[in-house]
Amino acid sequence: MIKKKAFALRIDPEKLKAIEKWAADEFRSTNGQIEWLIDHALRKAGRFKRRDNRTSSDSGPDSEN
């Protein structure tokens, strides 16, 4: 399993509410949705290439997988 580092995130309450709704719509936790958003943005910008050991069911509706 991949080690993960915990940290505090300060976020606008309205943005958090939107992320929570989006996460619920896609059956993810809020934390999982934030991780997916960061991962997606990093890949799109060409800044991160994940060693893909997940299944395609872990990807979102506009996933590049």
C-alpha cells in the first residue's frame, strides 16, 4: 500500500461543499475526491505520471485511462 502524508487544508466553505457533493455523486469520500482532483490536474499539466496499479473503476468520468 502507498504511504500517505496527512496535512491540514484550508479551503473556502463553498468550495468544500461543492467537492463534498461531487464526491457523493461519484461514490467517493471527500478526501478521495480531492486526491483524484489533484492527481488529474497534475497528469493534465504533465507534472506527474502515476504508476498505475489501480483498476479503471477508480477513474472519473473524464479520465484519460
